[in-house]
Amino acid sequence: MAIPTDYTQEQIEFALRECGGYLTGVAKMLGTTYEAIRLHIRNNADLHMAQLDYREELLDTAEKGLRKAVFAEKPWAIKFVLARLGKGRGYGQTIEIDIPADSASRVVVYLPDDGRESKPDGSTTATRTAGNSVTE
């Protein structure tokens, strides 16, 4: 696909800003294809940096919203933050267990997010018993 030459760098930068770095929106705004815009941005360091800046701004906004949700004590937000940022404190999707130095292996226990956490009243929807079977 040919790189669009009908647009100035300023026009593409304006479209990037208006669309928040979302290339499909930029392409629609300029009347061209996603692929044409992607190639143009890939071949222009200034436009590429502008796109990255808009993505970083979106990420910052999302993190700000997540922070507000954590402080509002939203369970989904607390769980997400602990699973992603709390790994060093023992939270997350995996737990690593140290094996004696004379052993050449490592054990990783995967804890699926399968809805079997405790309910607010303290009961659970399922329990694990010896032999790794599940009872309802």
C-alpha cells in the first residue's frame, strides 16, 4: 500500500490529537485507510512519537480512574491492583514455592480466577479438598 502523500504532517498530527492516537479514527478523519496511516506514521519519527504520547496520555487517564476505583473500595479494582502490582507481596495469579537448593526443579501453583473466592458473607461457592477435587 502506498504511503499517503495527500496530507501534511500537521494534518496528521491534528487528526492524531483529535482521535487520541487511535489510527482507525485518524484514517476515517482523513479519508484514507488504517494501513496507509500506519505506514506513514511508522516512517515519520515525529508522528510516531506523537502517537506514543497520546497512548501514554490514555494510559495515565486509565490509571487515574483505576486509582479512584481503588480508593472507592471497588472490589474489582482492588483485586486487579493486587494481582498486577502486589506480586512482590504475595498477591497475583501465581505463587512460587522455594525448593531446597539440592533440587533442580521449581513448583509453580496456578490460582485461577474462576469465581471461587469467598462471598461477602464468608461462604464460598466451591471448596478444594484433598486430592485436588472440587466440591460445591
